[in-house]
Amino acid sequence: MTLATDPLANQLLAALEPADWQRWKPHLEPVNLRRGEILYAAGQPQFHAFFPTSAIVSLLQMTEAGGSTGFAIAGHEAVVGISLLLGSDITTSSGAVLIAGQGYRMPALALLEEFNRFESVRQLMLRYIQALVTQIAQTAVCSRHHTVDQQVCAWLLYCLDRLASHEVQLTHDMLAHLLGVRRESVTLIVGHLRAAGLVRCRRGSMVVLDRAGLEHRSCECHALVSKEYARLLPSPCASAPAGQHGAM
């Protein structure tokens, strides 16, 4: 079984101050994150927070009838389980692995203690929460005011930002599930993207051939959210000399 080997591939972990990182290292456990795995469920207590390194997690809101819509995604820039930092271990949303990969998990109590005791940790996590809130708000605006075609392009771009390749392992069903629309609508739109030379479809995935073309076809939401993440989230801690973070 392949496990994550470099926790500093997660942007938040890499941005910790050296002293903070030394305290965190013993609490971080490498995990394989399988597609469809539920990291936290609505109404259930959370025992861990997750720091993806190569996986992507979708944050979902469910209806009583069993339907769901994605309101954000989280990857190597993220911590999954922010309700822990907001005073509750239970939330009405769910977090499910959208694209399989690796990551690290940290006990909820350890993260909460770090958040409450250390200002540097608190400020880093609050900046991430602000960036995530921007993504959530923009997703709400996008679903109300922009076409499904534009939304499909935006979600593909969000995934690309968090992947090391141009291949996005999403099916039409998964995209429809995220957007809360009919699968047939997504299939029609992806057909248009293929005809325009923007993507190539493989079984269970799409390869983006022309990112600039996808950005042109998308709405402004992706660019706005990306700019806010870049503004709020730091690069790996500049105060640490090379190698000071150390290996796990």
C-alpha cells in the first residue's frame, strides 16, 4: 500500500513556523484516501482533521431526499474538517474523497489545542478559512447566475489547480453530482468541450488539452477564487532555512 511520504506537499503544513512544525510532526499520520471515502459525515462527530497532499476532497451539502451538491473542493492547499476550529465537531455537511490520493490526518483534539494555544497556528488556519468561505460564496453565486457550461469549466479548473497532471479523474456522473444537475446535461457539455479541442475523454477521466481555452469559456468565478487563495495563503515558511522542517 502506497502512503504519502511528504507532508510538506500540503501548503498549510509547509507554511507552519518551524517551532509549530516540530510540535505537529508526532501527530501527523499518513493515509491513503480512496475515491468515495467519507472523511466526515453530516451529524456525526469528527475525530480527525485531514491534510490532503495529492487527493482532492469534495465538500457536500445533502438534502433530506438524498440529493447533494458540492459547495467547495479541498486539495493540497487545505485542511478538511474546519468545523473543529469553529467550536463544533459536528456539521450539517459532508466531506468525501473526489479524486483518490494521499494525505495526512491529525487527531481533532491535537489540532484544536494547537489552534487555541498558538497565535501563529490560529492566524494560518483563519486565513485558510477565509479563502474557503470565498470559494463557498462564489460557488453559490455561480450556481445561481452562470450557465452549467461555465460551471463545468470552473470545476475542472479548480481540480487542475490541485493536481500534478492535466488528467482529471472525474466521470460525467461525478460532475453532475457535484453540480446538482442531470448527467445528460454534463454529457452534452463535455461533448462540446471535446469538439472545441479543449478536453479529451478517457474511461473515467478527462484530459485537459487547452487550459487557456477552458479559462476563456469559464465564468469569472475560478479566477476570483484562485486570486483570493493566492492572496491569503502563504508559500512554505520563508523563515525556515533549507531542510529545517525536516523529514517525517
